[in-house]
Amino acid sequence: MLVPLLWACSGESKPSNGRSNKDGVFVPDARPFDTPAPGTPGAERQITGLFLTPRDTKVMKASLGPKSASLFQPSDGKSVVVFDTQAGKATNLGAGIVVAPAFNNGRMLYAGEGEAWLVDLATMQKRSLGPANVAFFVDDNHAALVSAQNRTAVLDLTTGERQIASSLSDTVISDQETGTLGGPLKRRQIQGRYVLRYAVDADKLYALKCRATASPEAELCGLRFREEYVVEANEGRVIYQFRALQALPAGKGEFMIATSPVCDDGSGRLIWCEEVLARMEAGSKPGDIKYARGSTNIFVVDVASGKARFIATVAYNPPTNIRPFNWPLSADSNYVVWTEQYCGQTRGKTRIYDRRSGRIRELDATLWVRMAVGLLGAGEFGSKALIDPATLQYRTVLPDNLGDTAWSPDYRYAAVGQNLGHGGLCG
């Protein structure tokens, strides 16, 4: 049975982000679904056709083709290696670090031996850009050079002019793969005409410990599950404002929404997952991990009309004391792909929705996936293989031992460097 959560997409008043009272007990926030949070923009119109009620999902079983051995030798984990998947050639550039976005307009950036290097991919010739421990592209003509003291300079690659940025958050970038060094709004283009971004500063949201506490910030806590997004025209007009678990571009003039997750409260009723988790976490020990049972619905939304097209209901069973609960979701004009319960107690399978036929194929594999140039990229922290989503045959296979992997926008080149320590995708 679904309790008043149906209000979430009907425009009526309903529970939303959630806050904590002085006793630290989670209580719902009655702010309507598409009412902006304080300090965020207002929108011109609303999305229609969204709903939270779970629906049965019919799938067809499918198998991946045989995975061939890679044409390339394994990496030594220290050197910067560029793999040209079209020519079948690997180039070792020496010791260094590669950070996405590392590619732009036939060039690559990396840092090695205390210097930033700009590489011409056609010739594999490189030139020094000056001292840096980390380097990545800010846009078509600017590079961010980060020193050992985390001081960031933005370099104009045409004029050579440098400007000091106060922090990485001053460099607004659109990451190709991981998004790990994005700017505060994590801007993503939709067909070059619109921008999909967070409505509020992501740095502030991510700094919050999203639990029911008596702190003043607790009112924003639920945004870890119901992030607040806007879609705006390039001139800055806010067209849509909404909350969702995830929102991503989905082809020409479209974007995708995974709705705010709802969970079983233990009695068969569905309420916001964040409220269920807060109840489960109350009085629990920090190391205790329990799982709620819930779901999210995936839609593709047309920017021009605001109409949402339902794709599928996805199982979403988040754990206590771990934020975020990661799972892959991606789309292009032809396919929507995801893996249910990638970080769950029991992992699910990768699913591919064909937007032309409406059919969903469930693969005999559990992959971290994303759509890229019409292919299915598979692998954590940068794809390690590219698969044809129509035939399910492998197109490109990189060595198994690679760490974080950056790709060029056309997915011809992949690059790896020194393995950097960081947490896993599943907490």
C-alpha cells in the first residue's frame, strides 16, 4: 500500500526533504515536491507524468558475448599509458598521474615528476605547462594546475595567462567519467541548449552527515536522497526545478530522472527511504549495517514539453549508516542502462532498456555501466571495456589490472597513471 507519497508528483502538498526536531527525531517536511528550497531558483513550469508507485518490470534474459583478451599489456601502476583503441597502440609517457577530464580537442593533460604536461594525441609529443602535481581540463582552452599545497592555478592554453583559483570549486567542469573533481554545480549539457545542475551548492550538501540529528543543518539532510536539481536555458532561465535521486542527460533535448526513493516502513506502507533509515539508525551503533526495502522509478523527460515517459521501477534497498548508496544509471537517445542493487546486500543484474522497442534485457552480469558514444562502457572508476548494446559483443577490452581510467570524448583513447588511493563505490 502506498501512503501519501503519491503527492510527490501530483503537485499536492506532501512529505519531502525531512528535518530533525530538538529531540533528534526525524519528521517529514511538508514542502511541496516542486517548491524551491530557500535560496534556490524558481522554475517556469513543471514536469508532468511522474509517479512513485512501483510497477512490475518485465525483462528478457540475455548473455554477453565472449570477452576476448586485451590487445594491450597490463599497466605497471606507476606510468602514464595512453591506449589508442583504434590503432591498437599503447604509448608510455613515464611516471605520472591522470585525472579526469584529461582529454580535450585531440589533447591530453597529466602531471608527472612535479610538472603538468600537454600531449598532442596525433603525435604523442608533449610540452610542459609548468609546476603541478595534478592537472585537468577546465574547458576547451583552460587547464587547472594543482600544486602540492592544493593551490590551484587556471592556465589559458592560448595566451599562457595564469589566474589563481581559491579552490577546486572555482573550476566548473563537466566530468566525462567519474565526476570526482567537478565544480560546485556539476553542470551537464543537454543538447548544447540547456544545463542540468544542482539547485544548491553540492559542496555544502556533501559536507553534511546525512543523519537525523539536532544540528541546524539536519533540515537539509534528506537532500542526500532527494537532491535538488534545476534545468536551465543557457542564458540562465530556470525551466524546471525538482528533487530526484538522480538526474542525467538522456539524448537530444531530454534528461532522465530516478525519483526520490520510497521504502517499506516495516508494515507494508511506503514512505521516504530517508525517514525509514533515520528510524533504523536511531540508537544503532556506528558499525551496524541494516538494509531498508524500497524502489525508485526511472523516467525520461522531454525538455520542450515537460512530459515524463516511464521506463522502469528499480529496486533500491539502501543500508543504514552509509551515504550515498551507489548504483549506475546512464542513457543516450537509444538506450537506458542500469544495474540494480550494485552495492546492495545481494547484487542485482545489469539491465538495458531499448527506447525504440520498449524491451528490457537483463544481462547475466553485474556491471558498473554507462552509455558512451553509442556503446556500453563497463568498469568502476572509468570503463575497462566497451560493449555493443545491440549485439552484446565486446568492442574494446583494456587490461584487467587498470586503476582509474580516463577516456577521450570520442572513446578512441583511454589513459591510466599511478594508482591513487581512494574509497570504493560501495562505501
